[in-house]
Amino acid sequence: MDTRSRHSDKLEKEIHEIRQLEERIAFLKRNLIASGSISRRNFGNQKAKMPFLVVEVQDRSFALPVEIVEEVFEMVSVSELPEPRPSVVGLLDYHGDLIVLFDLGEMAGMDETPIDPNLIIVLCTTHHVRFALMVSAVSDVLTVQGSDIVTGDEIMSGILKEIGLIRTDQGTAAIVDVWTAVLSSQVDWEQEGHSSDPAEEASPPESDS
């Protein structure tokens, strides 16, 4: 066997191994999505204190675990993806990194939120994945005990799942499983034959300057 044939066999073997790993990763992601347990680890502890960031989208309130929130800032320029994705606004440039920006309202089954400079972006990081959520406003930070959370498992009309409710000064806020929704969106993107990271297939947004 000549050198070229040996190189070709080695390359084919490595490609096969990569495909097996990709299939395994996709399988594990689907299992995570189906499990629904990754966002409730403290709910059963009645005395556990859990802080939530309460955000507003149109006329609804949502509660995000503070532990996943990295930063909150005003709306910036966003570039579109090469192909439109449900609930995805586009990509934002965060200190040189391209971050996928989701419309939290559309994720919950509401109408698409029109782009407005007064909107707020909530940058999140969880399970080593960074993403951003577009909301109308940030209204409060509340710390509640597990006993104060009304647990549930309601599928919203969008891709979000409501896993609980907390009381606020204005009424109630839905605790939503944004991580599973983001992961599900990523799996759908991969199944269509794209890169696992939509940011790899897009150009950076234009600078605000």
C-alpha cells in the first residue's frame, strides 16, 4: 500500500469517528431536552433561596434564574442569519464574539417583537453555552424560597416550557426553561445540515459607530 492510500484510509477512518461523535452528541442533546430536569434542581427544596431576574415582554412577565444571567445592556446592532430561524433575531457582536440573540416573546408563542432601540438584551451563560435574550424591560430581581414557587410543566404556544410561577408586585412571572429551548433550536439547526453554532455561518454585525 502506497503512502497516498494509507493517508486516504486514515482520513476516512477519522471522518467516520467524527460522524460517530456528532451522532452521540446529538443523542445526548435530545436526551437533555426530553429530561426536563436540568432547570429544576432546587425546586424541591422548600427552604432553598433562589434569585430571579424578572423581565417584561410586551404584556407578560418572565423569571430567569440569576445564576444564568451574565450581563444586561441596551439594544445593539444585530446581523441576520444566512437563513431565518424561528425566534432568532440574529447575531450580536459581544467583544468580538458572535452571540445568537433570541426573541423571548416569540419563544413563548407571542408575536415577533419589532426591533426597537429601547429594547433590552439579557446575556446568559449556562451549561457552557452563551446566548442572549431580547426583552422589553427588566423590572425586578426577586429572591424566593422553593416553597413560594408554584411548579408546573406547561408547554407554551412557542418553544418555551413554563416550569413554575412566582409572585411579583405586578402579579405573577413565569419561570421559563430557556436553556432547553435554546438547545432544541440548536439541535434543529444541526439536523438541517448546518454547523452546531449558527454564528460560524454568519458575518459579524456592522459596528454601531
